[in-house]
Amino acid sequence: YDNQQQQQQQPQQQQQQQQQQQQQQPGGNRGGGGGGRSRYSFQLKPYNPELKAPGTKDLVYLEPSPNFCDPAPRLGILGTHGRTCNESSIGVDGCDLMCCGRGYNTHQAMVSERCNCTFMWCCEVKCSVCQYRRTINTCQ
């Protein structure tokens, strides 16, 4: 009886040892890291080998992003023509970046905005409507 019980336990112990060894290897069994066999049929090549390799929590893009400057209705991309931009910003809302180097038009417009808002007890806000002259920039 003892011999039969030992024979049943041996495969379980071997399987546990293999799992522990895989967990101790760099990159585990997830492919792409650490020298072992990969479950994927391709190997990523670094775009710039001088840069650090992506970690396990890094997002890796396999395809380039579409060009958001020009319309692509099939992809649901409207392009940036006619979009309002911020002339003084260096961020993504700035005219230089958003207009993709095509330039932008500047015009003056009267806009209506809520102003002089006050909180009325309880649960009501009363505002006036004010007219302002604003400079508006739109991508060409």
C-alpha cells in the first residue's frame, strides 16, 4: 500500500517542481523574456536597441497609430480641419501641434457666456449672460 501511494505522489511532486522552476526564471513562461521557449511564434525586435526593453507592465504597440490629421471615415477619424485650437499652448490643444503644420485661421467673434453666478439658498444657482469678444483660432 505504501509503495502504491509513493508512486502516485511522485508525478505530483515533479509537476510542482517544474512550476516552481518556471516561476523562478526571469520572465516566467510568458514569452518574450528570459531565454526560454516562447508561446508566441514571433520575437519583438527593438526599434532602438539603445533604449531599455519594455517591462511586463509596459504597453507595446504592434501597429503604428493612424494619422489623425487627415480624415479617415472608415476608421472614424474626422481629421483636425476646422477644429478650434489654442494659439498660446504648446500642448496637444496648441495650434502648432493640432493643425499638423497646415496653419490656422484667426478671427474675432462675440460669444455668450454665463457670468456673475450666485448660489441661492437652497439648491439654485442664478447667473447673468454676458457677451464677450473672443479671438478664435481654427485649423486650416
